[in-house]
Amino acid sequence: MTKTLEIRQTNDVASYHQEFELLMHQLLTHNSSLDDTFFVAKFLKGLKKEIRSAIILHKPRTFDAAITLALLQESRLHDARRPHYEPRKWHNQAGPGALGPHPSVRNSKNTII
């Protein structure tokens, strides 16, 4: 029956958590002696590597702590991948508009430089 907890995260952490928790409750109805340590280990094992590696460092002792850390790490990774805003650089070198070039661009003979 513990083989049912050999699932892997294929989408976001929230979806994986929801699927894992359903299987966890099914397993607990058949074997109530399983504790948080067991479920934390199984949950971490199924997480994506880039999330799991950061969470293992914190050594979560409860299932709730593992979920919270996984959600936080996923959010961090998402923020790190988001492109940073860079304001456009406006150049004040526009060509002549509908009114012609700016007066400072004309020479004394009224011709464009």
C-alpha cells in the first residue's frame, strides 16, 4: 500500500500536495501507525529536484512544515525566473516631425544640417 505514495510532482506544488494528501489519507485509514516523519520523507522524495534540494536543508519535521517550505521555494524560483523590468531608454534624437526639424538643427541659410 505504501507504493501508492511513490508519486512525483509533475505540475505545481499545490497540485502535488493535493494529490499526495488524498493518497496519504487513504493510507492512514489502513495503517494509522504511520507518522509525520514517514510522510515528510515520501513527500520530499516526490518533489522536483530544484525544490527538494532547498527544503532538505531545513530538515522539516512535520508534513505541514514541508508543504509550507515547498510552496515558498516554488514562489522564490518563480520570481527568480520572471524577467526583470527594464525601462525603455528614450533617445532625444528623433527625426523631423510634421513641423520639420527643431529650429536648433537649421543653419543660418535655413537649410537642415
